[in-house]
Amino acid sequence: MTCELIILEKRTGKSWDIAPQVQKVTYTTNRTGSPGALKFTVNASGISFLEGDTVRFSVDGQVVFLGWVFTKSRDRYAVIDVTCYDQLRYLKASASYCFVGRTAGQIIQEIAQDFQLSVGTLDDTGYSIPTLIKEDKSCLDIISAAIQETLLATGKLYTFFDDAGVLSLREAGSMIAQGVVGSGSLLLDYTYKTDIDEHTYNSIKLARPNESTGRADVFQVYDSGNIGRWGLLQLYQTVDEALNNAQAAAKAQTMLSYYNRRWRTLKVSALGMAGLKAGQMLMMDVPNLGDINLYALVLLEKVTHTFEHDVHTMDFDVRELGV
């Protein structure tokens, strides 16, 4: 394994490959809500760099991270702890937007243009959100809301991420990682959890404002069988008044299909696979995993890579393991 960690100092144009001076590098991605983060500790002797300088981290010639220095913490021995973020960091800025009849990709394109950010592949979701109004919210939250609206309307999950310097929106099913993690391949340890606590609802009630009556039109669907098993777990939401009866009813049914389940999640420690990031699908093969034999593609919610002393390991969280 060959690692390259390049810092480009903007004020002088000088660049350094500091990999030989770094003992440990961690790289973390989350599927939603936060930028990719690269952290490392370096002996600063003979090099200089400032906040805002560009950082590129590559493994065996593959660019894993491209971003900028945001935090430096130095001790008396000139050892510096550095935190870098990718482009998504700039989308933590607050803004107000009103989108009408726009897809998630179109929303991303407009916000990226406003903030002068580079855009790569934006998949066409095929779904135009009737209205999305957000005031004084972070741009990341606004984009996440658009992706969630798309999920609940279509049942398709999309991942928004920085792909080595360009913003990308891809359907999770099209981002399948090469390789298998399992009992006979790379797996070091895991923790398996089942629950109906955090994201489980067996009754969906949607309220649509109705100006003509002054009351809300209610659309409700439920699973009586699972209510008998688990008790009533209800999710209540207000939906856009622009939705017609068929659209509101379909949305309620899609939400029930998504939330009406016992969730299975998994935290894994394994030997590293360079380039793996949150939002991808990964094949796992773990027989006798609690109440199931796991042999399936899973969705990665969070991935942390650690490069230390020529050893590459990773920890990742799996969002769900089916119904």
C-alpha cells in the first residue's frame, strides 16, 4: 500500500508530500448531514501551510480525498493535528430557498451555483418536488430534505457526496462497491442490533391543509398486524397542499412501506478497502448473524478509514439489513 498526502500552500504555490511525516490518517464519510473529514497528525518541521490550503490524499494512485485545511492544533514540539473537509463543508452555510416543481438534482445545481461549487454527476430522480420552502437553514439540510422527499415519494434512495472535488448525486443502487466483507473475507468484528424504537412506524397519518374548509384533509394507512405485535407506533406529518388525493394517498402508502419494519443495523470493523465511502452498497457474507444468515448488499451509513503504520482498517455502520 502506497499513500500520498499532498498539501498545496496557496500563498507560495509550494507543495509537499507529507505522508512520510504522518503516522496516522483517518477519513470519515457520512451518508447524510456532514462533509467528508480527513484528519492527521504531522511533524511540521520543514513545511508550512495555512487554513484554506488544498489537501489531496491518495492510496495506490486512487484519489480518496480532496479538500481543504480547516483546523490546526499545534503543541510545543511542532506536532500539528489537522482537520480537513471536502466541498460539502461549504454547504453548512445558512440560506433561504423556495423551490417549486424542482428535482433534487436541480436543487443541488442551483445551490452549488450560488456558492460557486463544482458539480459532477447529478442523477435525474424523475421526481419533481411540488414545493420545498426552507428559511434560514443550512444548505446541507435543505438538500437532505429534498433527498428525503424524493425517497418518500418514489421509494428510491439517493446519496449526495463529494466525489474527489465535485458534488454528486447518485442512486445508492448504482454505487456497488467491488469486493465482499464477511466471515472469510476482511471481517474483524461486528455488533448486530435489532429494534423497533428509532425509525419504526406502523401507522402513517398525513394532514393536507384545505383552505376551502379551514380544516385538514387526513390520509391514513396502517398495518393492523404489526400494531397487534408492537403497539401503535404512529408518524404524523403535514404535507403540501398542492398534492392531490391520489398523490397524498400514495405518499402515505410509500411511507408505511418504508417505516413499517423491524430495523436491523450493524457496526463492523474490517480490513480496509480503499475508496469505500458512505452511501455505497457493499456485499456482506456473515452466516448465523443473530436471527438471519446475511448474504446481501447493504447500504453504508458511515465509513471511517484508518491508515496507520502501513495498516489500513475501516469501521462502518450499515443502515439496514432488510425487513
